[in-house]
Amino acid sequence: MTFLVDLFRITAIGTGAFFFVAGTVGLLRFPDSLTRLHALTKADNLGLGLVVLGLLPLTENVLVAFKLILIWALVLISGGSTAQLIGRALRSGRR
Amino acid sequence: MREPLLAAAGLILLSVAAGLARVLRGPNDVERLMAVQLLSTGGVAALLLIAYATNVPGVDDVALGLALLTAFAAIAFVNLLEADEGGTGT
Amino acid sequence: MTTSVLAGLVGAALVGLGLYGLVVHPHPLRKLLAFNLIGSGVFLVFGIIARRGAAAGFPYDPVPQAMVITGIVVAFAASAVAVALIWRLYSETGHVTLDPDAWTNPGPESES
Amino acid sequence: MSVLTFIDIGLSILVVTVAASTIVMRELFAAVVSYVAYGLLLAFVWIRLHAPDVALTEAAVGGGVTGVLLITAGKRLVPLRRTATEAEPTLILKVLAATLAALVACALAAAILMLPDEPPSLAPEAAAAASGPGAGLGNPITAVLISYRSFDTMLEKIVLILAVVAVWSIGTDRAWGNAPAPLRQARPYPAMVFLAQALVPIGALIGIHIFWVGADAPGGAFQGGALLAAMWMMAMMAQLAEPSRIDARWLRLALVAGPAVFLVIGLAGILMAGSFFAYPPNLAKPIILFIETFMVLSIAVALPMLVAGPPNEGLEP
């Protein structure tokens, strides 16, 4: 059982880290600002979600676990909205 | 059990650093704004991993605060950029 | 090379960087930014003293840490007053400069 | 060489690089973005020094709110943002300044490397304070702030009020009593309004939570108050709230509430427990939480007023 939990944790955190790296590769390689914004927002938010998922078995109680999920939710909401705002600023800047 | 956590944290921190180097260089200001985005996701993830690996208590609260503050800073930056475009008083 | 020595060296580097910016930048807001950099470097040096002072069952000495928390808030208050002064200077003279000779000349916005 | 050492070294290089970019960036906006990123990164270093309380304060006040203060100031000085205000310093001056700065940094670094092997520590005294007048507080830093060094904390609140008074006084005479200029002129985008509407209530709750757990865990009046202040400013930026007039009675009461309650209870300590700022041991925890409640209120009100700046002269329609 512990082995399975460990496996789950390492898989989740490892995949999360992979998505962060992928997001950064997109950030460095994509040709223009809007696609770079896309890479950053999508991949990194998924990465954070997976890292939080992997940390959940390590939490000492339900409250802390709830807070970790809340952190992810907060970052998702603010990440999505600010991406919208940044994209908008980018478009109006190009006009 | 902490080495995998730290390895992941190091990897994420490295990609955050590379991303920061890219976006802070510009050339346009809107792109620089993504630095805050980068820290709100990658920063929070690396912070949580490091803290869990080194047993620092109460880091979930620090991460919560960080998530809120990055959103706050992002709104403030967007605010300034619009003033720059001359968009005053509608 | 322990974590606290490393953090202390970072603190020293920050003080140096801030000092350079404070001297070199003509814009008062940039000077203020540099000054805040010096401040956080000093706080970091305080922080390593707190970390080294681990005793009595604490992983750190709480007294310097508490002083750093107080210090951060006071530094912010001082920055706010400085910003207000710069704003008033601008609205009085039309310039954002600490050079008194420029105050009597026409504003730079008329040139550009 | 463990993984942790690599992380420490990488983190140090990253912090110093971002700090350097706040200095070398040509434009103010880029420098301020770098500064906010730097403030948030510094929280990592504080976590590595086992100081989550300081990490939160640094991220909130040092990074977030100071950054927004500088952004707001930059926005009000927009016409001059692109033009050079003064001649750039000559190369010789730059080299001289760099030498001086490097010398100071090296001297400081040498002092750090030569710190005595037996580190001095006030931790035992703080521990005594935490088991004496600050009894019942699980977080030693809160015990130090409210009990062992209570005088500092009270005076620091008074510094905040003095700063607010100074900022208001810097405005013109005609503007006295008006509200500061709004943090945003143009109508906000819908996405911004949505974000503020979603985050402000949750953020306020988190701020209160961080204050409340501060007695026993990392957190406390400063951090909670700073987060509440950030949420109020966020509401102002999305035009969900306006800056208050500076002669509003509630505002002034909220500003002085923290230090006033602190002072009154400190004086009461003379009567009840024999000395200034002494708390009766069995009541210490409720009294400290009572004082902190008002301090949170004062901080949450003072920080946004400091960012909003002096009162505005023109009466906007």
C-alpha cells in the first residue's frame, strides 16, 4: 500500500515537473507573445495541479490538504483571468 | 524520501529561472508581465516542494499568500499598462 | 558552505547592488527601488544571525526575526512617504529630478 | 553535495541576478516588474532560513505592496516615464560607484564569514517570555512581538500612523480632507472585475485565517493585515471600492485603534500585573489576540492609504 502511494506521489510530482519544463520550453521556443502566453498558462497550471496532487499524501491533516487544493484553485482562477488581461493588452498594443 | 521532492523542486526552479530570464528581457512590457504568472505557478510549486522536503511548518499559508499576491501584482501591472496606452476616463 | 552563510553572502551582494543603483540612477523612483534593495539585504543578514542563534529548542532565534518583520513594515512606510514627496515635487516643479538647476529650466516634456 | 546545496546555490544566483536586473533595466516599468519578482523570490530564501513568518511578510509587504506603491507612483508620473530627467552619470562616476559598492559588499561578506563560532542568541530569553507573559502562544515570533519586544511593536504601529499623516500632509492645503486619487481611472475590463470579485472575499478570509493562526503557527497580525490591505487595493483597482475621504471618522478611528488599544492595555498592565506591558499570566492569550485584532485593522487600513497617496485636489465628477 505504501509502495503504491509512493509510486503515485513520485509519478504525479515527476509529471508535474515535466509540464513545468515543457511550459518553459514553449516559452523559449514559441515565435510570438500570444503563443508564449498560451504555453506558460496552460502547461504551468497543469504542472502545479499535479505537484499539489503528489503532495496530498504527505499532508498531516485534512485542513492542510484542503488548503493545498485551495492554492491550486486560486492560481487557476487568477492565472486564467490574468492571461485574459495580458492577451488583451497584447492585442491592443499591436493595433 | 526527500530527495525526489528536492529534485523536482530543483527542476521546476530551473525552468522558472530560464523563463524569468526570457520574459524579463522583454522586448515589450506586456511580455514582462508574464514573470508574475511564472512565479505564481512555478514559484508556488517549488516553494511547496522545498518546504515539504525540509520540514518547514506552516508553508501552506505562505503559499496561499503568494498565490493571492501574484494575482494582486498582476492586476496592478495591467492597470499601469493601460494608462500607458492613454486609456484614461471612459 | 551552509545555507545561512550563502544567504548572508546574497545579503552582502544585495547591499552592494543597491548602493550602486542609489548612486548611479538619476530618477528618484529608481533610487528608492535601489534603497529598498539595500534594506532587504540588511534584513537577510539579520536573518542569518537569527538562523545561527538557534537555541533553547527553536530552529532559529525569534528575536531578530521579529525585528525583521517590524523592519519590513517600517521600510514600506518610509518608501510611501518618499513616493509622496516625489509626487509633490513633480506637481510643484514639473520635474522628477533632484537636481536644483533643472527646476528653473523648462520641463523636459516640452523638449521631447 | 546534496540536491539541497544545488538548490541553495541556484536560488542565490537567481535572486542576485533578478536584483541586478532591477538596477540595470533601462525603463522604470521593467525595473518594477523585476523588483516584484525579486520580492517573491526572496520569500524562498527566507523559507530556506526556516523563517516562514518573514517569508510571508517579505512577499506581502516587501514584494507585493511596495511594488504596487512604485507602480502607482510611476503611473502618476507617466509623462516623464520615457524622457531622461537628468543626464546619465559619466562612465568614470559609474566605475567609481561600482568600486565603492563592491568594497562595501566585500566588507560585509567578510564580516559574515568571520562571525563568531559561538553565535549569540536571545532565544532563551524569548523562550522565557513565551512561557511567561506570552504564555499560551505556540508561535515564538508572535510571543516576541507582542510580549518580549512589545514596545517595538507598538512604536512601529505609531510609525505607520505617522507615515500616513506625513503622506496626507504632503498634499496641498486645498486638497485637505478629500479622498486620494482613485487607483484606476479607466473602466476596468470584465475579466479584472471577475477576478477581483472572486478573489477579494476568499483573500479576506485567508488574511483573517493567517492572523488567527499566527498565535500558534507562522502568520500573525502583520501578514494577515497586509493581505487584507492587498485585497482592499485589489477591489479599488477593479473599481469595486473607492479610496475613502481622509477626513472620514471611521478611517481615522480604524487607523489609531491598534496602537491605542495596545497602549491602554499596556498601561492597565501597571495596575493589574505590576509593570508596563505585563499581562496577567492566565489571561495572556485572550488579551494578546484582542490587541492583535485591532492591530490587523490598523494595518489593513494604513497600507492602502499609504499606497493611495496624498489627497486629490480636483474634485472629480
